[in-house]
Amino acid sequence: MPQGPSHRTPPQLVRVIGRWSMVALAINCMIGSGAFGLPSVVAGLVANLSPLAVLLAALAVAVVIGCYAEVASQFTETGGHYIYVRRAFGRFAGLQVGWLNLLGRLTACAAAANFLVISLGEFWPQADVPASRFAIVTLLIGTLAAANYRGVAAGTLVSNVSTVAKLVPLAVISVVGLGYLATHAAAAPPVPAAGGLDGWLKAMVLLFFLYGGFETALNPTGEARDPRRDAGFALFVALIVITFLYTALQLIVIRVLPDAADSARPLVDVARVMMGSGGAVLVSIGVLISVYGYLSANLLGVPRGVFALAERGDFPAAFAAIHPRFRTPHVSIVAIALAVWGFALFGSFAWNVTLSAVARLLYYGAVCAAVPVLRRKQPQAATFRLPLGPVLPALGIAICLTLLTRVDFSKSLILLAVILTALVNWLLVRGRSTMAQGETHEHR
């Protein structure tokens, strides 16, 4: 007898993301609003030593990325650090990381949308009035949600194209800027660092935000062709590209602008000095493209994290629904888009950046801690292994804990609410048995 509708195979995610698309996704998730707005803030904290701070931050982030690369090489499922920490420490820790990741990514995306509205002021002075802001944010997030709703291939294509489009103006200003520095004297004499050790650590917190976002590229590994081999490659290639760009841009900003620390749009101001109004327009367009691509990449990656929580019984089952035609986690995509929209409309750029930076440091530390545990639990699973035994994971934890000491938690009260929400979530689901790909039944 033919099978009825209840016996049909449910729709599944499809593996269409190749190695270089994963590289593009990682770059796209890393280059957001911070690349255009934070160089002046970092300059204000450590002055003419800020390019060195950018390089040191890259080395610190490389330790964390190495930990991510090792654990990612052990998994093929959708979910990223949520599934890594869950497998290492159990359901409670996995839920905490899952919720912190949501907070970190939602606020980072909202900050990007806030900065896009600010950047539109170069062309449209009324962009930041409430009605215009509402229309811009709604149109921006709505169109990107629609593209990702209709298929992972469409979302990946938008990510790939926007990655190239955002790298072009950044590369132009880097090349032109380095040439300008070779033929012009520095605009201002060297200035001593303003904040001592405290200023350096605060700069590192901001730079972790600047380099962060790579983890979102690991969420859709359930739709990658060979995630165990491609994930680490994508992360390290992205870090190399980003480090060169950020260091060059920071150097150019502090040498070209006499008042670098006071600039609200430092790259636009640099371009105006070097290339006139046409250069400022080029970089302003680059900002818009960059933020658009950043949001596109996140609306591809972040809903997969929610999907993974639901797939394992930790969120309502509706969030694990896969569209029968488009093969996308459409409910999760719509939910994330609405949440980003809300954070963007009701939170400021600075508020969103602060929350995102705090959340990242917490779940980065958790993934570093998961490395030695997973080595014991599944010793043959990794296709990539960090050198020096437990040294680098321990260093990653120490870096995150040190930077957390410089965070102003009085401005991050929502963080406590998220941690308590994750606790309630765990209390509601802890008695449920789950079966996920590659896992056994659990009662945690």
C-alpha cells in the first residue's frame, strides 16, 4: 500500500555550502559596523600604539579561533558552539551558551543596523529621525530575512557577493592610504597612550568585538559539504584577511586624521582627506554594503543556532521546522529577524556593542574550556588538533577572564536576565529525553 502523508520523510536541510563560501561567510560575519566606527575609539584608548593593539588582539583571537577549529572538526551538525559545549558539559551549559550566543548575535546585528542608519546621514540628513529610522531598519531586515527564508543557496549567494563588495572599498582605502602615508608626513606627532593598562584592556575588549562574529559561520555546518575539514580552514583564512585590513586601517586612521579619537566615522573622514568628497562617498557606500552583507550573513547563521536548540528538544519544536519547499528553518529565520528588528529600533549602537562584547567573552571562554573535555570524551573525532596540549585552551580561558574584568556590568543588566532565562529554560526541559544526530539519549 502507498504510504500516507504521515509516513512521508520530513524535509531535511541540504548541504550546499562549500569551502570558499564558508570563508566568505566567516569574513562577512566578522566585518560589520565595528570596522568603520571603532578605529577612532581604539585610538582614543591607546593612541599611536593602536595598530600594535590590533595585532595583539589578532594573536589573542587566534588562540580562541584555534579552540573553535579543533572542536568544529569533530561535528557535522548544525548549531556551532551550542552543540560543542552541550556535548562537553551537558544540557545546562549548552543552554547557557545558546542563550548568550543569541544575545551576542542579536545585539551585534542591531548595532550594525544602528550604524547603517548613522552612515546614511552622509547622503540623507533625515535618516535618523524616528519615522525614517523605522522604515530603513524594517526594509533592511525584511529583505534579508526574505532572501534567507527562500533558501540557503540564496542566502549564501547574498553573503558571497556582499563579501566581495565590502572588501573592495576597504582594500582601496588600505592601498591608497598606505601610499598616502609613504608620500605625506603624519598629520599629528606621536601621542602617549592615554589609559595605561586599563586603557589597553578596554581596547582589547572592543577589538574582540571587532574580530568577533566568526563563530556564526559555524552554525550552518549542517548545510556545509565538508564541515569537519572546511571549518578551521575558513576561520584561519578569514582571520588572516581581517588582520591585514584592520591593522592597515588603524595605522591609516591615526596617521591621517589629526583628531582621530574624535571622529564618529573615521574611515569616511580618512577617505575625504586622501581622495576628496568622492572618496568619502565611496567609503560611505562601502559602509552600507558592509553592514548589509554582515546582516545577511548573520540572518543565515544565527537562525541555525536556534534551529539546533529546538532540534535537540531545548527550544519549542516549532523552531526546528524546515520549510517543505525551501528547506530552510523558516520559523527560526522569522523569529531572529523580528528580534534583531526590535533591538535595532529600541537600543543604541553603544548599548548593543557592549552587550555583544560581554556575551562573546563568556561563550568564547566556554568553548576553550570544552577543548580538553572533548579530547577525553571523543579522542579520535578531531581532524584538527591544537599543539601544546592543554596550554592554548587554558590561555584562551585566561584571556577571556582577564578581559571580563574590564567590562562595565552595570550597563549589561540584561545579561543577568538572559542567564536567568537560560536557567528557567533548563528547568523546563531537563527531564526530557532527546535524540540528536551523533548523540545518545540524554537525561540532564
